[in-house]
Amino acid sequence: MSSYVERVYEHVVEKNESQPEFHQAVKEVLESLIPVFEKEPRFEKYKILERITEPERVIMFRVPWVNDNGDIQVNRGFRVQFNSAIGPYKGGLRFHPSVNLGIIKFLGFEQIFKNSLTGIAMGGGKGGSDFDPKGKSDNEVMRFCQSLMTELFRYVGGRIDVPAGDIGVGAREIGYLYGQWKKITQSYEPVLTGKSLEFGGSLIRPEATGYGSVYFALEMLKANNEEIKGKTCLVSGKGNVAQYTTEKCIELGAKVVTLSDSGGFIYDPEGITKEKLDYVFELENVRRGRIKEYAEEYGVDFYPGERPWKIKADIAFPSATQNEIDGKVAKILVDNGIIAVSEGANMPSTAEAIDIFHENKIMFGPGKAGNAGGVATSGLEMAQNFSFTSWNRNTVDKKLHDIMINIHKTAYNAAKDYGETGNYVLGANIAGFKKVANAMILQGHW
Ligand code: NDP
């Protein structure tokens, strides 16, 4: 590590105790930026790292709500407004029992560079709660969302901070949150994205993260004279990102053989067909069931408590949660002949895993590039809302595809400029960072 990066990283660890995921994300970004500081000392002079690793604002609040038995429940809500140098704070809300300040800060920090990479004017933020929507009735989820927004509304707005979905927050939750925001403010503006089509949602937003992750993989493959058609793919998760990653892979002639949730994974050697995927949509989005039921329905194997990575395949799309692939697992993937990994989830691979992919010349698309299609299409949703219009499916899909091609090109060229062609981690971090850092310098010391 350079002395500047080392100093800042040590300070971050010291000042943010018990936030290992945040430390991990900061370390990954800062280490890859070392060549930038060697070439451009002004970033150190302006104390950009000291400033960019400290959120502009952290909001933490009580979320009381009443369950169906009439008992009062109390959860904790978070919104981290990390950086607004290039646009309003933008980033999802995550509802999951594992949520804590460190996880929200890691996600918000990553979001700064991801949003910058999209080329759209969006700053970085993230929020959520340790609320667990699993097993809750619609009414309980609604009361929780209303309570959360009763506090959060003070801090968000279409030109201030625009939350969206993430783990545990889909169209249902966004609808309840938006309804409460509108009731309090009597206003119309794109304060949330991922809305339903009836009240300002964008076509292709539900599909965007998964489709985008596949579009990014296509570009990596193309750069290496490979194609996706005929390839066997591993997908983890069974939620929003996993579903649409699978859909796009099937459409492009690839075979997806796995899906998972926190209970385990299914292995369907024949491949998940369009019909079987319709079953998953219904299972996850309507019945809110478990992936184990897929194995029972189609007579395939279910591996309880395991993740899909031991299955032999060509391409992996980790699309569930952080730290799903450590060094040991990365080694298994490499030994099994994987050629590419495109991250749909945020930080699913540990630093050790990424090193193994790079050492073995595996095409590796980090989440901040691979899954940026979601937030980019949220940006497109905001653009449509601000101009009171809506674009058709093909228009949005074409824009998404172009954005992903451009993100690939930007990351590829940045890595090439620094003599590391094919290192998308380096390329994405450098390109995302420089725009934000330059904007911070141009706007003075704040
Ligand atoms: P969903 O809630 O729709 O699905 C999440 C899936 O991951 C579920 O199958 C869930 O299983 C599984 N999962 C969650 N936590 C764990 C865990 N600790 N261990 C094992 N499995 C787990 O979320 P999304 O699909 O929206 O998000 C998935 C990933 O993609 C996240 O990392 C998110 O940050 C990232 N992402 C999402 C974007 C979006 O537009 N939705 C945009 C950019 C990134 P179970 O049901 O058992 O909990």
C-alpha cells in the first residue's frame, strides 16, 4: 500500500469500529487507486480520500410499527447520504435482519463510484432497516413502510436523495413507501425509483440489474473473442437480480443450471427453461416461497445450506448477497473451468477471490460495473418522471444496453491506460473515482 492509502485506510478502520464490510469495500477501492495517486498528487493535496470515505450525512432512526397481533415492534432505519458531488444521493433501501450501519456504509460507498460510472448525474447513498419481510403479512409490511417513511421523508426528495429497492425491497415495498411519502408531502416528484408502472415506474427497471449484468458479461466475452450462446451458467439468488439474469441468459441461448436462496441451491442439469422461470417468478414474487420447492416441482437436486459454486460451468453470475465467493470457492470455480464472473450482487467476491480470478485470467466484472444497469435505469426512470413522459420497452432496453456497453468501454480503457488491460476492478474504480474527485475539487472544500 502507498503511504497515503495506508494512512487513510488505518484511519477508516480506527474511526469505524465493527464495520468489517465497510473496511473491506474501502480497502478494495483504495488499493486499486494507488497508481492514480502516484500519477496525480493533487488528489492527496485536496485530501480527497479523507473526504470521500466520510459520509456527508448519516441518518439513523427508530421505526416502530404494530404487527397483526397488536404487538408493538421496533426496528432501526438507516440512510447514509455518502456523496453528492455529481448529483442527488441515489441508492437502494435494503430490508434484511443482517442490516447494520457498516453494511449500509459499504453499499453507499460502492454506490458513489458505480453511479459515477453510469454517466448519469447521481451521487451515492444507501439505506435500509434490519426489518425482515420474510413471513410478514402485506399489512405488516405496509405498516412498517409507512412508519419508516414517516421519518425518512424529511431527508429525501427528487432532487435531494432518491432511494430505490435492494434485498427485501421490491415493487410492493416501494409502493407503500411512495404512498406514505405522497400523503405527507402532497407532492409529485421522483422521490423513489422502482415504482410500479401505474404511478411513474419505468419499463425495464425490474429487469435492468439482471439484464445489465448479462450485457456487461457479453462485452467482456466479446473483448476475449468468446460468446454467451451455448455456455452453461451458474446464477445464485432467486430474487430480482437472479430472475432477470436468468431470463436474459435463456434469451441469448445460454443454459442456466442453478438458483439459490439462504436455504440452499437447486441444480437443474437440463437448464431452467422459460416455463420453469415463470414458476420461479410466481414462487418468489407472488407466493414468496423457497427455492427448495423448485426441486420438488421439477424433480431436481436441492443442496440444503450450500451455494451453487461447486457445479461445473462456464460463467458465474453471483446475484444474491455480499461475500458469497471466498478464495476457496474461487479456486473451485477456476479448477472447474469457469471463464467469466459477472457480479449482479454487491461485493459477492472477497478480495482473495478476486485475486485468484485475476491470477488465472478469468474475466471478472465487479458489481459496481456489472450491476450498474439497475441504478442507471433508475436514472432513466427519474428522467421520464421529470419530463412527465414514459418511454417504450425497446427505448429503455436500448438505452440500458448502450449504457452497459459504455461502462465496459470506460472501465476497459481506464485499466488499459494504467497498463492493466482486462482488470475491470481497477478500471471501474479509477474511472468512477476520478469524475467524483474532480467534481469535489472544482466545488471547493466542503
Ligand atoms: P432480492 O431480495 O430480490 O433477492 C435476494 C436473494 O438473495 C434472495 O434469493 C435471498 O434469499 C438471497 N439472499 C439474501 N441474503 C442472503 C444471505 N445472507 N445468504 C444467502 N442468500 C441470501 O434482492 P435483489 O435481487 O434485489 O438483490 C440481490 C443483490 O443484488 C444484492 O447484493 C443487491 O445489493 C444487489 N443489487 C440489486 C439491485 C436491484 O436493482 N435490485 C441493483 C444493484 C445491486 P432469501 O429469500 O432466503 O433471503
